[in-house]
Amino acid sequence: MSAARSASPAGAASSSSAAAAAAAAAAQANLKPIQVKLVLLGEAAVGKSSLVLRFVNNEFQENKEPTIGAAFLTQKCKLDDKIIKFEIWDTAGQERFHSLAPMYYRNAQAAVVAYDLTKPASLEKAKAWVKELQRQANPNIVIALVGNKLDLASTARGVSTEEAQAYANESGLLFLEASAKTGEFVMDIFTEIAKKIPLDTLAAARQRTGLTSGGGAGGASSSGRVDLNQNPANSQGADGNCAC
Ligand SMILES: Nc1nc2c(ncn2[C@@H]2O[C@H](COP(=O)(O)OP(=O)(O)O)[C@@H](O)[C@H]2O)c(=O)[nH]1
Ligand SMILES: [Mg+2]
């Protein structure tokens, strides 16, 4: 401290202005969105695309056409004094064949694994996806198990809350039941994920590496579409710097 002061004639003044600059930089850093790559997984027709549509546009389409080409959507969300920008990767129906390339979830910081709470088989499928994520994805990935179609629970529930909650607890997952149709608890999925992600670590890492993207968006085009079928070997940016 004293060494710094003697090194600079305007030591006191510059250290206080440096502190002010640091505070301003910190405030600025908080304003800068922290990008979080989030992938959706789960059996076809459980409502993955509908959950995203509800979260991003606050809409619901009754007979939603299956996603053509994979969608890449973004949505910002504020948590305390931080802004999180979710980069959401929705599938193009490859989940029907369980053929999602690992590049889809590579580098994801978060995953929503959805099932349809009227269909017990879809919970089994969700468990298989969780296993795959735990085996292949980033070891710190935050996974939320979501039982969708809560609006049908009173008439057609096939999976009890207790069963799914117990499985989520033993596997270390967040767990929520939600309805893309009514919107109930959809925001909560993303808020709970944001709370569990080590945002400070993520922001610091981004600053260190100078990365601005959640990584893995190497296949994203300006149209917001990504080709998930592309060869993973070719999926990195030209500088090979797509991974974070
Ligand atoms: N009742 C009800 N239907 C839903 C809900 N979410 C999605 N759906 C319907 O389920 C079907 C499949 O939805 P979609 O989002 O395409 O599923 P995805 O294949 O997992 O992306 C569509 O007909 C949706 O309208 C929900 O919360 N409640
Ligand atoms: Mg879909």
C-alpha cells in the first residue's frame, strides 16, 4: 500500500479514484448479462418447446407443431442484482430416436429434463437423460427435473409428486411440477436454476477468458437456428475457441 503510494505522486487521489473506478466496473459487470447455456431434454411431446415458449414469449399453442430445425432462443432474467441471459437450446425432435449429439449438451451449465406427469413412461425416459447428462455433460451442470402438464393433474395424473421428488432428491436435481399451458410455476423453473448456478464463478471465468457466449453455440446461426446434426468434430468455431 505504502509502496504504491510512494510510487505515485498522486497516490491518495489515484487510489480513491481507482476504488471508485473498481466499484463502477463492478456495477457495470453486474449489469452485463451472465450467459447461461441451458438445454432441454425429455421424451417427445412432454411439452419442452411449450415450456420455452411460455418462458420466452408467455404464450401457449394448443396443438403445437413439432419444432422444425432446432431452436435457439434467449431470455433474460434478473436475480438480485444480476442479469442472467439464458441461451436456450430446444431440440428438433431427435429425442424421438434418442439421437441427440453430445454437442447439444456439451458446455451447458443447466438442463431442464422434462416429463409429462400424466405419462409414467416419460419419467423413465427423463431418468435415462439424467443418467446421460451425469455421465457426459459438465460435472457441475444444474439439472431441473420438471413434471409438465400440471393442469391435467386432477384428472389424469400418472406420476405422483412424491415419487418424482424422491427420485430428484436422491439424484441431486431440482424438482418442480409446472404447466406450460397455464404458465403455473414455469418462471420458477428458471429462477430456481439461476439461484443454483454459481453465477459469480461463471462471470469471473468469462471475464478471464474474454468469452461472451455460453459456449457451445458454435453451430448457432444468426437466424437463431442451429444444426444439431452437424459433425461434432466440426462444431467448434474456426479458432477452436467455442468451448468455455
Ligand atoms: N394440457 C397441456 N398440454 C401441454 C402442456 N405443454 C404442452 N402441451 C401440449 O403437448 C403437446 C406437445 O408439446 P410440445 O411443446 O411440442 O412438446 P415437445 O415435443 O416436448 O417439445 C402439444 O400439443 C402441446 O400443446 C401443458 O402444460 N398442458
Ligand atoms: Mg419440441
